[in-house]
Amino acid sequence: MKKGIVPKNHKLAKRVVSLLVLIVLVTLISAAFVILLHNAQDEYDRKVEEKERLIRLKAQEEERSEEIEQYRAYVKTRGYMEEVAREVLGLVYKDEILFRAEEGDGVTPTPADKR
């Protein structure tokens, strides 16, 4: 054999080994990208769920804020003041007559009846 000449079988074996190494590298890189993509998709799904939860929570809080505003407006009305005066303080108008049920007639006494 002459010096510097590589037999064809050796060149072919070298090419096959190079091709196998290339295939393994491409497979490993592809697997890494698939894993990264899967992790990114999971993170995206978690963020979407969190966003939906926050949107629902915001809607609930806005509803509650509206209820509080309505209650705040109601507290400033004369009807609310009368209600508190009657229920909590037991007050009545001068010309108002109260009828109280007797004990044991099956009627549940109201807070004003207990006094």
C-alpha cells in the first residue's frame, strides 16, 4: 500500500461513524428542544389558568365593591335610620301603637317584644 492513500473501506467506515455521530447529536438536540418546548407549554398553561383565576377574582371583587357602594348609599337613607332605630334602639313614632303577641301562641317574638 502506498503512503498517504487510505483504503476505501477505511473511508467508508469513517463516513459511517461521522454520520452516526451526526445523527446522535441531532437526536439529542431535538430531544432537548422537545423537552424545553414541553416545559414552556406547561408554564404557559399555568399562567393562563392563573390569569383566568385572577379575572374571576377581579369580577367578584368588582361585584362586592358595587354591593358595598349600594349599601353605603342605603345607610345614608331615612329608611335605614328608621330600621336601626326600631330594631336596635326599640324606638317608635309618637302616634304608633305596638301590638305584642302573648307568650305561647306560636308566634316568635321580635326583638322589640322581648323588652
